[in-house]
Amino acid sequence: MTSPFLRTFRIVFSAIVLVCFLIVFIDLRYKIPSEYINALIYLQFVPSVIKFYDLRIMAAGGFVIVLLLTLLTGRTYCSFLCPLGIGQDLFSRIGGRLRKKFRRFGYKRPHTIIRYSLLAVTLVVTLVWGVYLLTLLDPYSIFGRFTTYFARPVVILINNFLANILGKFDNYSLHHINIKGYQLLSYSIPAAFFILVGTLSLMKGRLYCNMICPVGTLLGLLSKISFLRVRFEESKCTRCGRCAIVCKSSCIDFLRLDIDNSRCVECFNCITTCPDKALSFGVVRIGKKEHKTDESKRRLIAGALLGIAGIGSLAKAQNNNVPTPKKGTTVREEKTYPVAPPGAGSIEEFNKHCTACSLCISVCPNQVLQPALKQYGLVNMMQPVMNFHKSFCTFNCTRCTEICPTYALKPLELDAKKLTQIGKVIFIKDNCIVKTEKTACGACSEACPTKAVYMVPYEGNLVIPETNESICIGCGHCEYACPTTPYKAIYVDGNAVHVAAERPEIREAEISAPEEFPF
Amino acid sequence: MIMKRRDFLKTSAGAGMAAGAALSLGGYEKLWGVAPTPEKYDVVAVMGGNPDAMFDLGIQELGGMGAFVKKGQKVLLKPNIGWDVIPDLAANTNPLLVRRIIEHCLKAGAREVYVFDHTCDNWVNTYRNSGIERAAKAAGAKVVPGNTENYYQQIEIPGGVRLKRTKVHQLLLETDVWINVPILKDHNSTRMTSCLKNTMGLVWDRGWWHANDLHQCIADYALFEKKPVLNVIDCFNVMVKHGPKGVSKEDVVQMKSQILTTDWVAGDAAAARMLGIEPEKIDYIPMAHKAGLGNMKLDSLNIRRIKM
């Protein structure tokens, strides 16, 4: 096929995909149904692999489709389905506009050592130790963090600005949204990656995808033998070189009529540009020579070995950072464990599966999910943690468990969620207003959905909280509502392993309806 | 007071006739220039009907909504929309009642009716699941958010013992009159929530009240000059334990009642009795009474009791 519509189709398709992703991550009204989100994310490679590894059912095997697609058509995934890739194309286009006269991609040699080493190290780290490196490098998760950390707050600010103006005209169709949490430190990694990916795409097209991205490199291995590829028609080519100039992957060596298919992302720019229709997308003719034997394979193996050597010790060192219980809770609220979101099962399992794509943080209607700093240990930075000083977990909501792309949060039916204890309430009487001020409060008990916090008689007319851990689910509403400072008088200590809470005891009311007015 | 059957019949017939007369007269009262001047009641209590029907009857006894809402006025309705639960669990004001009050306001010529609450649970879910957002919009009111601090403005409370200033929702200041529509509930800490305690949803920093003598703050707030022109206490379904949020429907007793009053201290005193609590036992009621904000002595009040 030499049709210029290939490129148009790619642009339209990828634009729709990008917009869908942005809507899902920036949905300020929390209206996008979970099924839709899951359908959109189904084909995302890394989340799908992790989910499949966990569930071992083909229903979670979106990545298999991607692999087959790659065998058939090359790295179309990178241009059509990867939101980070599509985003880079957008950046690249802006970059092109900014420096129109100077921007020539041209052929560049592949960064063989870097890309295969990174792939090997990522594979090994992930298999031996966990998702920590994938968290950093998975393109979908990187995109998720970009939108959650940068795009979403910007949209919220615009929303608030508009809400202000509309409010002046007595129109309340938009409402103000608070941006909760987001400590500066948690921005460090996404910011660094934003600068890296942003600069590379502005200046060098798809260099990030062809040098750093492990998914790109992996699919590149397959696309070397893909059924359909972009190919040269030797007889038609006039060696004008226009194709190489527009190639974002810098993978067209037009003088040798050679396309490095491991780097080609099937953007079809070259096909559209070629004035002689010398480039086409189709079946590679049999008999056409493939790449000569390359050093790359040897380098790959060398890189892999190098990686493995370093991993063991690294893993050991990092394991020390996994939270360990601290003994003896004092008046300061001291959590032995952070509170992991419902559906996590256990903190350990959760840490192993979450790639910090931040989708749950974006879709949490209460913004109680916040990127962790060192609550789970530094290597698990950016994974979501419940922050009960900022907000609390809505009793009848299971949103985060419905959409987790990697199954780090497993689906919970609402009834089950209402009985899932993610942490336990701890009351510090010495901090409590009722004891210190001798005045009524009860903010904690008021908010408790199961009455795991209830009030018992205290001095005089006063009542003071008492807790029943067994029916507490750790939603954190008590901690959030408690008005004491700087330390709360009641807080939730995380459960290392989530357990089932007991059902609140239900008794008939002792008061009956008065038959006559009692006044 | 126990109502005899004869009284009950008289009352019912009276109410029926009054309602009928009002309906048949319609707009003619103004033509004659003599609006019926009903007896002035401090408290009107209705029992035995649906929330909307009880309100129809009760407001009639107070001289109709026109006595409180003037033509062209902006009205704020402040129900209790605190918790993300369904109407049957009675943690929020009955949506039927909210709807009917709005209809009365608009009929009385209100230019605009606004509804909002500073919710405790997630406000979007709470507005929706309480059924109030839909009911209010259907009746023609504007449902306004109160979820962030910039909707609130600082006010002074001269004479407040503990609460001397606080931030209230701008709508309270911008509207001409406001109607307090609490639901009667058990409350774990103050024992009861009704009229006075419902004002906690008007302010931004509730936590401060909790931390600084909750009862005194509730009573202090009632000093603020902008008082409700009418209080309608929803006692249709009443949460008698595990309040104010409730756990299950076993916490709720159907009392099928409603209390209407311009005196919110009296309203709270009557409401306390509905829960079987003496008003003196709820600290903020005697506090407000002593501050001259209303009359908790139910015996000295002119109470109209209606059974449907």
C-alpha cells in the first residue's frame, strides 16, 4: 500500500486514542464508566502482562494481541495505541513547527547497547525482584503520571477559573475542585521523565521509544520479522532522501535502501512524503536480504548478564526499605503500616504489582489516594497510599478496585468492600478534645460508617469515643474528621494484610414512634 | 397532650375546611383585600401524613408561605444533606419535603430558590444519593455546591461566647431569606440534631466548632443576625440511634411527623421530646434559650397540633 491515507488513518486513530486516555485521566466529574476505562486499557502492554501473570487467564491477555499485531504489522502499537508514543508525536510536531528550518531527522545509527541493556535489565529486575524498574519505564504508567500530575491539575485550575466566572452569573454548572495532597517530592520522578521524554521528542522524534522504552525495544525484536513492513521499491526510488528527513525514528537509510524495522513505528510519514511512490506498506518480498548478522545480539546477551550480576545485591539492599512495624504507639499517631487502598490484599502483594500509573489516584472521587513518598519504602514511591489527613475513603465506592490495569488492586464487590478492613482504628484518649477540653466533640464517631467508633458516658453530660476494632474497615473518616492538631486523637493504622471485618451488629431501635405529640 | 377523638375530628375538619377554602379562594383574597388572619402559633406540629402533605397543612396554619417569602425575593433552603445514604435511611432531609417547600416558595413569588449544604461525605455523591438534588431541581430550585472554601465568607458574631467569627456560605449572605429544613436525628455527641445544629452545614470550618466547645458554638452561631424566617423539622423517618449518619434501616423509626416554627429553640425543644429527651439535657438548647434566642419552655408556647 502506498496510499497517503495510511498516515491520515494513523493520525486520526491515534488522536482518538489519546483523547480517550486524556478523558479517562482527567474526568473531573468521575462519570466515565469503569468498563469503558478497562476496555481502553486492555491492550496496554505492560499492565496486561502483569495482570496476566497474576490471573493466568486469557481474558487478561491483551498483550498477546499486541504481540500478534506486532508480528503482523510491526510496531503499530507504538504509533496507534501507546498514549505516551502518541503524545510524543504531538510534541514532535510542535517541535517541528518551532524549528521548522533546522529540523531534519535523517538516518541515525541505533543505540543498540543502551536499548538492549535497558530491556535486559528491566526484564531481569522484574522477574527476579518486582515491578520497580517497570514502574519507572512502562510507557503507559509514565503517561498516566504525566496526566495525573501535570495535565489534571492544570485542567482543574482552568475549571476553577471558569467556575468562578460562571458563579458570578449565578450559574453553578461547574464547581470548584480542591487539589489535595501532591507533595512536591512526589513530583520529582514524573518531572524528570517529563523533561527527558519531552526534550527527546521535541528534538529527536521517537528517540525515547527507540533508546529507552523497554516495550519499544521488545516489540522491535518482533517487528524485525513482521509480516507487513514499510519497504523500498528499488526501481522507483530516486534517492531523494525526503523519507529519511521525515522519519521520526531516524531509521531509514535511504542510500542503502534499508529500513531498520526494529525502530520503525509504522507512522507512514515516509510513504506519504515519497514523491515517487517508492515506499509502501506491505509484505516483504521473499529473497530480499535481511540485516546482516549484527553485534546487537551479542550485546544483548552481554547486557543481560551484566544486569543479572547487579540485581541480586540491589534487591537485597532495597528489601530493607519495605515498611517494618515500629513498636509502641505513643501520643503521636505512629502508623506501623501505611494504609494501602482496598483491593490491595496485602501491602507486599500490592507493592509487587503496582506500576504507579496513578489511574486510581485520578479516578478517586475523594482524592484520598495520594502518591506515596516513602510510606512503602523509597522504591515504591508514587504508588497510591491512603492519606487520611487529606481525605477519607467513601464507604460506598469501589472505583479504584474496578479500574486497576495491573490488578494490583483487585475488584471488590461493594458489599465485600464494606467489610474489607484495610486498617484499624486507634484512639488516643490523651489527645481527645473531650478529655483535654472537657467539651463535647464526637466528630470521629459521627463520621464512622460502621460505628466502630461510638460514644460512651464520660464525666457529667459528656460522652467520649470508644472503638471496636473488629468492625472497623479503616476508611479513615474518623481520622479525617478529628479536629485536634498537630496530632490526631484517632487514626487508622494500616493492615499489612487486609482482612475481613465483622459485620456491625444490627439491633431494632428501642424507641418507638410516639402516638401523640410528646409536647 | 392527648387528643380526644372529638378534638381530632374538629381539627381535621377545620384543617380540611381551611385548605379547601384556600384552594377555592385562590387569588380572590387579594381582590377582597382581606387575607384570612389565622391565629398566631409559635409552633405547628403535624402528624400522620406524608412529608409533603403535612407541610401543606402546616404552612397553612402559619398563614401560608407568603407570610415568610415575599414576591421577588431570593430564598435559600438549607436542608440537611450531610451523608451519602439513600432517603430511606433518614440521614438527610426528606426529598419530598424539600421539593414541596420549594414549590411553595416559588408559588409565593420567590425569584429564585437555592439549595445547598456543606456535606460531610463526598458532596457529589451525597447530593445525588440523598435524592435532594433531583427533587430540588425538579421543583425549580438551583442546587449549589458548598464543597470548597472559596464559596464561604467571613462573618462576625457579636456576643458569641466561643464562636466570634466564622465563614458562612456566600448564598446565606446573598439571599433575602433562608428557610431551615433539618431532619430530626439522634446525634452521638450532642444527643440530637435538628434546627440549631443544622447550621453547621452553613459554615466552612466545622472542625473548629468540634474543637472549641461544640455546644457553645452551636448556640453562639444562632446569635448571627441572619436568622431563618422559618424552620421545618422533618420527623417523618427519624434516626433514633447511631446518628447522625446511621448504619442500617434498623436505626430508623417512622414517626410521620413534622414541626414548623419560626422559633428554632422551641423547634429544637419539641424535636427533643420526639426523641424522648428533655430539652434541658441537650446543652445547646438551654444555652440558646438563656441567650434569648428562643423559647424552650414548651408549656408557655402556643402550639397547634394537627393529626392527619
